Amino acid sequence: MTAPRRPSLLIDVAAAALALVLVGIAGMLGKWQYDAFEADRAAEARDLTDVAPVPLTDVMGNDDPFRASDLGRPVEVSGRWLDGGFWVADREGSGEPGYWAVAPLQTGDAAVLVVRGWAPEPDPDLLAVSGEAEVTGWLQAPEATIVTDDDPDDDVFPEIRVADAVQRVDVDLWSAFIISDEPGPGLEEAELESLPSPSRSTGIRNLLYAAEWWVFGAFAAYIWWRWRRDATAPEMRSPSAG
């Protein structure tokens, strides 16, 4: 013979209510952490290209490392053009391959590299620039890939690397460069290539916390299910019983 053994209605309802409360709290806390994860990534990846320009010195100092959150930020800087300009190869303009014209602009005790514009072919006359200037443009991070320079003695570089460019000037260089929003004489506007994107590690802690809360909620639901199943399972009587 078997006899069902069931909890009282009060205990049954209380256990279900407790399980629902725990699952609900875990779900809300998990959602809160996931929203924080999304907000962190959105904040890092926001497009700054259309905000009002600010002085370069308000964003960073000449000895400061470049911050990924400032990628694409419009900045203003004034100074004096220095010798040591160069071309950067393999840059598109209007869908055509070409070159960037880059020149160092001294501001204070250091110089910042400025992309003055684009040309289909290197031209020494287009690269030459001197005098005072005020530049408004978009802040970019120096490039650092494994591309090698086939001829380090010419004026054409494969990319913008501070370590290479600093050898052409007598002052320190900022750890960023600027793409001017107005091309120099004879040049076309250089296209903005790099916009911010979140790194893989951005907000990962919040994402892990969200997963932990959801696992806790699932565990609470499982515990309730196991209790309910065991509490309502038939009880086997001993064969020797009455």
C-alpha cells in the first residue's frame, strides 16, 4: 500500500511564494547588472565626432597616454608648423587609394601630428607647410601594427607611429594625432577612419554578476521544484506493515 504525503496548503503556498520572491529578486538584480554592462559599452563606444570641439589640452597632456574613450573627439589646437612632415601610404579618399599628408604642429613644448589632407600621389610641394596655424580636427590613436617600412629614408610611412615620427623632429610628440577637418592647399579632405568601439573587457564584471544572479534564481527555482516533487511523492510502506 502507498499513501500520499502532501504538505499543508499553507506550507505549499509559502514555499511557492518564497521561490517566486527569490527568483524575482535574482532576475531583477541580474537585469540591473546586465543594463550596467550595456551602459558601459555604450558609453565607451559613443560617437563623439559631432560634439563641440574642445582645446586639446583639456583632453590630454603631451605626456599622457591616449585614452580610447577620446577616439574621434573634436579638438582645437594652435601652434607653429615644424619641418619633418611625411606621407602615409594606403589611405583611401573618395574610394581611391592615396596618401595622407602629415605634418608636426608644435604647441608648447611638444608637437602633435596633424593629418592635413589626402592626395592621390606624394608631392613635395603639397607636403611643405610653415608658419602659425590653428587646427580643428578629430583626435585619433597612433597606429602600431607589424607593417614594416620598406624604405625608412624616404618621406612615405606605412602608418602613423609616434616612435617613427619623433625621429624627424627635435621635440617630443603627443601620443595622439589629429585629422584636420579642413584640408591644406592642394589637398582633399582626409577620411576619418577610426571611431570608438568597446573593448572585449568593457563591463565584463557586470556581465558576470548578471550571470551569477540568474544562476542563483534558477537554483532557487530548482530547489523549490525538488522540494515540491519530494513532498508530494507517494510514500512506500514497509512490506511487514499491517
